[in-house]
Amino acid sequence: MKELKILHLYSDLLDLYGDYTNVTAVRRAAAQLGYESAVTEVQLGEPIDPAGYDFIYIGHGKARNLAAAAPHFRQYADAITAAVENGTVFLVTGNARFLFGGSFQTPDGEETGIGLFPYHGTETGKVFTGDVVSRPVFDESVRCYGFVNRTSHLTGENPYPLFKVLRGPGDGETPNGTEGTLYRNFFGTWQMGPVLVRNPALLREVLHRITGEDCSGLDLSLQERALEITLAEFGDLQ
Amino acid sequence: MRFALAVILGRLVRFAGKFIGRSTTLPGRIALRLDHAFLKKMKFDGKVIAVTGSNGKTTTQNLVAHILRENGYTVINNTEGSNLAAGVATTLLEHCTLGGRVRSDFVVLEVDERFTPIVFSQIPLDVFLVNNLLRDQVVRNGNPDIILAKISEAVPHARRLVLNADDPISQQLGDGRSDNVTFGMARTSRSTDTCLHLTHDAKVCPRCFGKMEYDFFHYNHIGSFHCPTCGYHTPTPDYLSDQVDFETGDFTINGLPAHVNYPTPFHFMNTTAAVAVCCTAGLPLEKAIAAAGTFEVSRERYDEFNVDGRKAILMLTKQNPVSLDQNIAYVLTKENPKTVALYVNNVIYTDDKDISWLYDVAFERLVGQVDWVVCSGSRAYDLAVRLELAGFDRDHMIIEDDNSKLREAMKRSEGTIWVLAASAFGDEDGILEVLR
């Protein structure tokens, strides 16, 4: 049995909208390739050692919870930066992306990320939602669907976008054409909840980068049919 | 003058609306437009009671009104669907004098969480109940912290606050106030040591973010909690229900015998909350308990019928993980064989295609407990993906997103059909018509 080591960081603290399913989706798909996954959950206050993990996931959280995570996360900035630079596969959804950027506003003040990316975070306190239809930069022949539900957004530069947005918001409050981050094997996106479950192409790409294996043969037929129906509702948006 | 005009015009629209079956909020909208200070000009002879929170607002508000009426008081209350500012205005303009005086002993208002600051910065508030705060319809409500911040703007306007002792989130609203009233429920035979649900919004302490510990859970994150890091814990409630019997509906509140006609954990809690509110408003405990025992839960969101000779039960749920969790818990107490037919459309109000909220519903609890699951509605295939992730196998799953073929497709399934349909207020999609 091949083994996969998964780290789900702050699974208690940053936990909204079914984000946990991104880990489940990777496990299930990896099982089809004959992998057994071991998931380690690390919480606030516990040491973070990214070395040795094949996949690291951090989900979206309430604004105050994210602010609580930032000082803890920064203590491990060097090791986390090294892991990203060395090609460890990360998926970071929602406002957890702020942990990898510069300063970001919180309900009570300001915090800073580890400075890996030049973007910043702005908190509005207002709920902002919307469908997103996009093409991932790693394969522009496919379309993805996602949903944004947030009270904050990115400002400043984001030089490594993950998606070209066809419809819906990007990293900011207004459509600016791109969304998310793909840098080495670091995937970041505002598309929240079960983003890997809903987008077989994204799941295949993530799993391919984790395992190095050909993932085209994975049976994701139900997901593909569901996505096809969803995308059809947007017409022939290209 | 402007005010009187707003009342008269609002009433005319209301009168006309009754004949053409139109909106319950249009009269209020018109009144608020004619006179921006419409709510502020209202004068109340009696007390104003408000009910808000993520789940159970309508039932609890009706319960409070029922208890007060049974005790001989005159009560004005609003209906579900009119719990935004315009809905409140509609309710009040129907019952006030042209001078804006509301003469009833009590006004009991269910108010949407997000609208509590707008409404209660304008009208006086005697007793303010916050039932609970959990993950709700995400498109409208974001997350519980956002709603907590909204309600906290309304709290300073309330003379007395009634809070859920078993909810670590909403209870923070009482911080800095000394005369808060709390209600809670002791461990029952359906309490669990671990959280059975995926929607658990207080895995960490909302004060210090340390890991929260629970002695037991009633549902979702509602239960007896304590934080080993900062000491935050369930207080001893002023109104405690205990000795809960799910067979008979009998229980006690502060040791006095009480009864409900719909014995679910949720309803026992709602009843305890309503009794706490009425006592805070001045009723003796015995009288509040006695009146609560005669309350019948509205069956507007529930219907029984036959589908091709099989018994079918329709339970309407909001697009809210907690209310679907409640219905799943109810179905689990019923005998086999059974089929659970789920009906989910796009997001109500916005038509977004998002179904993230389905991943916060513990469908896992149904695996191995039901014979068939049916996925229907425009998001039927997304439902199927969700259920497969939960552990259902495709051989016992029927997927049909075409309503006209649903009844035929269901013939493959067996047993009582439990239709759990997500809707805004009622059976807007005519599911009953489709299946009958």
C-alpha cells in the first residue's frame, strides 16, 4: 500500500462551509490510485512541521479566528516558506490565503502573514457572495465552478493567478479577470467549500502533483456530470 | 400627518392585498417610504418582546404569543416571512391607532438577526430573546460571528436579555450586562458525548480560541461546554429543563412538571426559552408552563400524503444545514423500511448554484439507516455527489432532476417516503403536486 501524508492545519479554528471535504476528496481519489492516507490535524498552539507531508490544507475561517491564527503561523514562516519553495502541494482556501501574504485587516486591527506573496487583505465586515466560472491556468480547455462567500478580499499584487475568471468576482470586490494563486505547487483560491469535490480537473491536477501519477483514469463521473449541469446553467460562457 | 397618511395608505394596500393574495411586507414598505421615522413614532401601551436567532424563531415567537394569550393578555405578533423591518412595520400599522398607539398588552416580534439593530434602535424593547447562533443560510448570513456582531448592535436597546446557556456563541451577547436571564437543558437520553453533526461552530472557544470541551451535546454545538484555557463555561441557567421524556413529551422546568406536544430536543429547548421569556415579562412560572403545554406546533412545514399507495411525509426545511440536520434526526427515529427523498434547488433569493451548505449537513448519519435515497431538484446531481462522499452507494441512489419524472423514478424505492425539501417559506416548488 502506498502512503500519503496529509496535514490539515487549524481544522478546528478555520472551519466553515464544508471546507473539510477538500481533504476528503483527495483521500478518496488517492484511494482509487491505491494510496492510504494518514491525515494529521494541527491546531492553534501546537508546533507546525511541514516537512514530510505530501499535501497541506488550510481552510477558510471566521475573521477573528484567522486573526488568532496569524501570530502562531508566523512562528513557522521559514519552514512553511521552504516547504512551498521545495514544491510541497498546498491548497489554501478563502481568507486563509492572507496567512501567506503581507498585512491584512482584522475586525479588531491588523495582522501580517508570512510575506511569501505580495498581496494584502482588506476586511469589509460585509457579506459578499457570488458564483465564479473560470478556467484554470494549468489547463485552459476546462471550466471550473466555484462560490465565493466572504467579508474580505485581496488587494495589491497577485502575480501568480490560478484562474482566469469568466464570470464572477476575482481576488478583489470587482471582477478583474483573475482569481487565486498557483505558485510552484501552492494552490490558493477564494472559491470556498467543496472546491475539489466540484471540480474534477482541479482535483486531478492537485493529486497528480501530490503523487506524480497519471490521474486521468480516476472515476469522477458523478462529479463530472454534476459540474456539466451546473456549467450549462451559465450558457456558453467562454 | 405624514405618519397618519402612512398608516392609512399602508392599511389600504394591506386590505387590497388580502384579496389578491399579495406580499405581507408591501404595506410596511410603503409606510416606511412615506415616513422614514414610521417605526420611531410608534407608542406602545404594553411590552415589546423580540425573538431572534438562527433556528426556531417562528415556533418560539408563536409559543410566547400563545402563552401570553392563554393567560388572558392581548397580543400582537408578526408571521414568518414578515420578520424584516418592512414586515414589522406591516404588523404594527395594522394594529395601531392613527396616532401610532399600539394598545395590546404585548407585542411579540420575530425579527431577522440582521435587522435587529434597525428595528430596535427605533422601537422600545423590553425582553430580547436570542435563541441560538449557528451556521445559517450562508448567502444571507455569512457566518455566526458576522451575525453576532449585528445582534450586538441591538442589545443595548433591550431592557432584559434572555440567552441560551448552552450556546457559547450567542451567550457572549450578555457580556458586560448583569441582569441577563438564561435558559438551558440538562442531559437527555438523546444527548451525545461527541458532536454528531458537521456543523459545529464552536470547536474552539469563541473567547480565547482554545480547544472547547463539552460534557454533552444536544445538537450541533449546543450543549454543556467549558473551555479549559480561559474557563468560559455553561452557566447554571435560570430556567432549566430536565427529566425530558421523548415518548410522552413530559419534562420539568425548574422542577415543575411541563409538557410539549412535539417531543424533539429542539422543541423542548424552544419551549424552555419561551417560558423564560414570559416569566421575564412578568408571568408566574406555573402559569407559563401550563399554557406552554397546550401549544400545537404549526404543521405548515409538514404534510402527510400517499404516493402510489405508499405513505409519504413532506418536511420542508430552509437552506440551512442545522434545520436539515434536525429533520434527519427526526427521520432516524422512525421505523424502516424507508426512503429519504431530498429536494434541493439553487440558492433561494440569489439563484447561485452553490451547494456548499450540503457539505455542512451530516448525511453520514443516514448511511445504513435508510433503504433508498432520492436526489431531486435542479441540484440533484450535486446532491448525489454529496451523498456519495457521505458513503452512500450508487445502487441505492435514485437521481432525477426532472420533476415530471420524479414520481416514476421513485417507484424503484421502498418503504415510507420522507421528502426533505429545501425551500424559503413553503412548498413554492409544488413538490406535493409533483408527487401526488
